[in-house]
Amino acid sequence: MKPEPRRRPLANDRYVIRLGTTNFTERYYRDRTGWVKISARGRKFRLTAEQVLNHLLPAFAGIKPNLIIQVEYTAAAKARSAPAPAQSQKHQAKMAGRNIAIP
């Protein structure tokens, strides 16, 4: 008799969806407050579930050719925020000279 396979929890916060081409990749995942999109440039956007579907469904339907879709399962729930993208030294030097006053 075969041992029964371990069941994986099927919660939305256990998956990272990658959508892109050979030139760029966007990531979608769910954290504690909702869905998040990390753009190819590393920018973070909050999305509703409907917006996530609007981004992904054309790729699944084959309407947009040459798109690569990957779904990655993670064993632990993602109780995280996305890591900040590494900034270039040039960008860091440019931002170091700016003083932003908050009234």
C-alpha cells in the first residue's frame, strides 16, 4: 500500500506568480493586507484580486504571445514585504544630496 502524499495548504499567501518575457519579469503575491505586484523595475503596487486576474488572464488565454508564466509554491506563508531592489551607487549618490522636508 502506498503512503498517502502530504497535503499542501492551498492558501493564496503560499504562491508567487511570475509573469514576463525574456526581457522582464513581474511578480505577484499575497501578503497580510492583500495582493502585491512587483514590477520589472522593482516598484511595488497594491492590487485587488480582480486587478491581478486582469493582468494574468490574457496570458493564460494565449492572447498575448511569448509570455512566460511561472507559479512557485513556498512551504511557509509569506508574512513579508518584498525586499527593496538594490539601488545603484549612482542613484544612492544622487539621493544622498536631497533633503526632503515633511511639513
